Amino acid sequence: MNIQDKLFSMQDKNYQEFSRKLIPNIAPEKIIGVRTPALRQLAKEVLAAGAAEAFLRDLPHAYHEENQLHAFILSAIKDYEPCMAYLEKFLPYVDNWATCDQMSPKVFKKHRPELLLQIRKWLNAEDTYTVRYAIGMLMVHFLDEDFDRSYLEMVAQIRSEEYYINMMIAWYFATALAKQYPAALPYIEERRLAVWTHNKAIQKAIESRRISVEQKAYLRTLKIRG
């Protein structure tokens, strides 16, 4: 299976232009323009054809859609250890928010203790999207029954000049306010986040349907002005 040829055969020029605007930090010539449902279907085909291992080992990829396909294949791997091994090798090559955020292996749900160890390591990485991915996995897997207040502190203490890290911190705290309001609120009341991140977390929380009208009204009073 020639995956690059397959991707170009699925090209949508209109979607290519849309994607280039959506992911401005990727060089335009690296974006083919393949819609997400088509990439997810191709991931299934690659796995069914037994071509996944060779593709996952062939790093770095030339095109954004190859990275997206890589993320979707990883997300479908059913065994934790090989999934994590491939993920560890791929994370340094993740170069945009879309690939980072759409890579969510289902097998992680059954291996949260092991995943948490990896998250703690990723939070200290130098790569922007490795740190973003770590925060995202804390948000997805550790704000419900496996929640611990210490996880809020892990995220709150991060300081970065990177927009895509700070946006994920804001998203994390907005989600924490929706799911664990009493635990998360003091981080906003006490201004424990950087100013931009603080205000963005409030903005995203106010946009959420999971937060009450009364809570939104109070959060508005906590914005840092000027």
C-alpha cells in the first residue's frame, strides 16, 4: 500500500485551503487536504492490511495528513505497551494542535495508572506538543472518577511562552470548572494561573453548557482587567 498516493487520491482542494488557515504554523505545501472522516477510514484500512507497523516506524513523515493518519492508527491500537512505545517515538514529531489533540488511544482507559506516570514525564518535556498532549490526557482521563486535586496543581504550575501550551492549560481549567468546580475554583479566585491563561480559562468556562448561570456570573467577576 502506497500511503502517500492514497492520500493524494483523497485530496479535497477546498479542504486544503481551509486546513492551511486552521493550522497556520504548518508549511502550506505540507498540507494535502484530506478530510478527517476519510483519514479515520484509511487508518482502519492500513491496520486491516497489516501495513501499520511499517508506516508507524517510517518517521518523520513528509505531510501533515501522514501525521494525522499516524495519530488515528495509534488511537486504534488495542495493546497498551506497543501503543505507548509507538506514541513515545512519535510525540517529538507532533508539530500542530490538531494531530496532538486528535490522538487519544482508547486503550488508555484501561491503563490509567501507567498513563499517569507517562503524563508526569511528558509535563517536563521541552517539546511544545508533548506538554500540550500531557495536559490533554490529564483532562480526558483524570477529571472524573480518577480525579485528584494534585493534578490541578501539576497543570497550574506550568509557565510557558507557547500559545498552544497556554491554550491547553486554559481548556483544562475550564473543563475542571465544569467537572470539579469546588476543587478548581480556588485556582481562579487566587489567580494561580498566568494572566492570559486565567482570563482564557474563564472565557472558555463561560462558553460551556456544563456550568450554571450563577457560576458563570461569578466567574465573570474574577476576570483580571487591564
